[in-house]
Amino acid sequence: MKNYYEILEVNETASEETINKVYKFLAKKYHPDVNPENKEFAEAKFKEISEAYEILSNSEKRASYDTELKEFKDSQNPTVNYEDYQNLKNYCIELENKINYLQQDNLNIKNNSKIYSENNYNNYEENNTNYTNQAYNDAINQAYNDAYINTLKNLGYKIRYKKTFKDYCKGFISLVLTAIIISATAYICWQIPPVRNYLKELFFFLN
């Protein structure tokens, strides 16, 4: 949406007198007859200035335009009102309660494990503690991340993801594997006489 205030280089509270003065100045500055060396740019600029002045110089058109401009700005820059804040706060509290429940449940499992012999329990802890803790932390972090992303999306924000070093490594490995597979397939096809003869004829025809 065009911002006619920016085009006329005035603020949104400018008076009608100010708009008239600025328009006369800009119209003279960008008039095509005054800019023969850059006539196309001057014509486009003069037309844009005239269009802005036509709207802002008319009180009814300006009032209608101000409403549209405000709605457009609000849509581009969503704000968090009190209701949205409360919903986010309640969601976080609910999530925190779920986390506490998971932590308590995990503690109960460890306590119940003590019914086994001390040696078996120590071996179990030694082999599985790191894996269990990692899986648990990953689940908690994913829950927080999903809640944060979903809340922002519901508020109208657009999420942009930034690739990590791990993502680039995965992409590079995938590219290398793809190249290896294509090369191996081409080599195998080349070893088949009918295919090799067909490719030779095709290349000869193209040349």
C-alpha cells in the first residue's frame, strides 16, 4: 500500500496548509519540463505526487485513507494485546505443569527401580542414564519450541528458520551421496553394451 504521507514528505498530522505548500514545492521540483535530462523519472514522480495530493487535500478522502493506512500497518506489525498475553501465560503455566508431572513420573520410575539388586540397578543406570536424560531434555526442548512457534503463528507472525551448521552438514552429505549414486548408476549403465552403444549413437547425433 502506498504511503502518501511519505510521498509528499510530510508526517501524518500535517495540516492542510502544510500539505498544499509541500505539494507546490515538490510539483515544481519534479515537473517534467524542469527535468528534461531525466524526463521519465520526473513524469513518474510528478504523477505519484499528484495522486498523493489528490487524496490528502480532500478531507473525506484523507479520513478514509487514514483508516486504511492504519489497518494496513496493524496487519504488518501485529501487536500482543492483554487477551493474547493471558492466553500465552496460561499456556506456559499448563506446559510447566506437564513438565513437572513428567519430572515426578521420571523420579517415581527411578525409585521403583530400586526393587532390583544394587548391582543390576547400577548397571542399568550406567548404561541408560545418559540416553534417558538426553531423550527427556530433547522432549522438553521440543515442547517449549513447539509452544513458542505455535503461539507466534497464532498471533500472525511469520517464522523464519535459520539453518544451523548441522543442517548444512546434512545437506552436504546428501549432495555427496546423490553424486555417488548417480556416478555409480552411470558407470553400471556404461558397462552394458546395448546401453553404451545407444549412448554413443545419441552423443554422435547431438554433435
